[in-house]
Amino acid sequence: MSSIAFDFDFTPDYGVPVELEPGLRRVVAKNPNRFTFRGTGTYIVGTTSVAIIDPGPAIDSHFDALMDTIGGADVSHILITHTHRDHSPLAARVHDATGAPTIGFGPHGDVPPGDPDDQIDFGEVEDDDQEPDEQEDETQNEHADGGYDDQFVPDVAVRHGDIIVGDGWSMDCVHTPGHTSNHICFGWRERKALFSGDHVMGWSTSVISPPDGDMATYMASLELLLHRDDNVYWPTHGNPIRNPRDHVRAFISHRQAREAAIVELIKSGTTSIEQMVRSMYTQVHPKLYGAAARSVHAHIVHLVENGLLTSASGKNRLTDPYTLAT
């Protein structure tokens, strides 16, 4: 299915700051799992006055490691790419300790309560010790329902095209909705480097989980990056991406192929998302079928919006049968 060259060669020392290049350090939180890969990488930009990007989960050891790394430096900005619980919760504590303002696009989008009658039951599945790099693409970075930080509200709300200026660095704000409606990347203008959050990663594609996740806006956000001249992406999970435009093109092709496969399955009589997941994700651990179902759902909603599919209820439910539009 995918021609994406995923990079799984990432083994961090948790809590240990690593200088990635002059004026850029990273500290990785000890929160590895199937969905966060090896953990959340918090970036520190600058030297005597610094910005912190994605403080991460509310883990005491990670907070202590960040404070030790910063030492006596002034913290001028706390930048948040989006409000999943592995990215933003520690921002409040870092703000209280440093006085630096939190900066992001806004709070998490509204997520209505789930409909108990619109759920797919894949059955009980035993977990195992399978490494996340043995799983397939977009099921890896899913955040379970409720995995968002509904407490975060930025001190400073920024919009696409805004410029943030610090001591010896500046960032342009690149609104990239799709993974979440409030996802934003930060472009380090002096280095032509993009802090890409979960929008583009090297180890996995991103799960797009309706209703806050949206495939149409995600695809548009990928296309947006093709018009930039960044030399490198620094995602919040995993290694940097040194061939960013080629990588983004591969992501776009992967999504287009996924939607083509869905249409072919429906043509052959496979009309439910549950059946599609079991057919399309044969190399994925069944424990991740729920995450895969949300990605398939996002693709199907996109296909319905484009006039290619129709849902039985007309409401694009997770459990609807889907047919080709006439």
C-alpha cells in the first residue's frame, strides 16, 4: 500500500538533553507506546533566552528534565502545536515555573459525546509486546477517544501567517488542520526548519479521527507544505525529516491510494467500515483496529463530501453501510 520510507531508527535517552544543532536541543519524555512511538520530543530553541515547543505530557520526570536543561535561561515563549495529551498538558506547569506565555492556535475543537449505538466492536484482543515499528502507518499515532487536552487555552492565540519573534530567532505560524482542527506548525525562518508536530512525521502517518480530525483539511494542509522551502522537519515524535517535500508527496499519494482502495472494496461488495478494516489492515495488530476504523471513517467522509459515496443514514455514521453515489 505505502511507498513511504518510514524511519524507526530512534532510541532516545529519556530526560537527557541532546543538542541537535547550534541553538536547538531536544528532551524526550518517557511516554513511549504504540501511539507516541518512543516518546514526546520537547524542543528548546535558543540559548540565553529560549522557546519551548510542545512541553509534553504531565510527567514529573519530564518537567524536572526540562527545568534542569533550561537552567538559568529565560523562557520567553511556550509554543504548542496541538492539544493532544502527549503535547500540551505540561505547558501550564512550565508557564507557572517560568512566567512565559503559552502560544497556540486555540483550544481543542468541540468533541460531542460519542453515540453508544454507533460503535464498532472488534472483540476482545490480547495485547502483546510488539514494538510500534512492527505496526503499519497511520494506526500508530492514534489518540484514543478522550485523549485530548480540554484544559488548554493559549495565553496568546496565533493565526496562519503570524510571526513570533524571540532572541535571535523567529517563527512563522503555519496552520495545518486535519489531525486536529487547532494543529499548527512553526517555521524557524533563519534555519528553514519546520517544527511539524504530528502533521508530518518520519515514523508514521497521522490518524485523522472525526469529528475534530478532518481528511479534507488534512490533505489541503499537506499540499500547503509543498509550497514552502523548508530544508528539514522536526516532528514531535521521532527523527527529523531531511527530504521534506518528497516525504509529503509520499503522504499525499498514500492517502489517495487508500481512498482508491476503499472505493474498490465498495465496488466489490464490502460496504462496512468494520469489513474494510479487516480487509485493509491485515498486517496490523487487531488491538489497533479501532484506530484504523477512525482513519477509514475520515477517508469515507471525505469521499462522501466529494460526491463519490453515499451513507445509508445520510449522516456518515461509523456503522453505516456505504455505497457508490449514483
